[in-house]
Amino acid sequence: MRGRNVVVMTMLVGTDGKPHDLMVSSAPNGDFDEAALKAARRWKFKPATCGGEAVEVEITLETDFHY
């Protein structure tokens, strides 16, 4: 049987577009925590802007693991 596991993470996206202060806020079990964090550390975002200037912003996102 195929399944789906959702890991919810919060992070601060810096003015450089890199994720900082990553934290798992919800996961089906601990097996997925480190995999989700490891993947998220490699991501690069387009920084948020305010008045044309890049700003840090906290985001929450879900990562799906399918098996």
C-alpha cells in the first residue's frame, strides 16, 4: 500500500534567500524530521521585499514524503 507523510516546517528566509532557523513543527514520526530538514537546507528562495528592499520573513511549509 502506498502512503503519504507530511512534515510541516517553519523557517526564516533571509535576505539572501537562504533558509535559517529551520524547525519541524509537525511530523508523522521522527524518521522524517532529519530528511525534511536536510532537504530544506539546500533550498534557495527569492527573498521577500518591502519597499523594493529584501527583508527576512518567517514561513511555514509542508513537505510530502510518498512511499
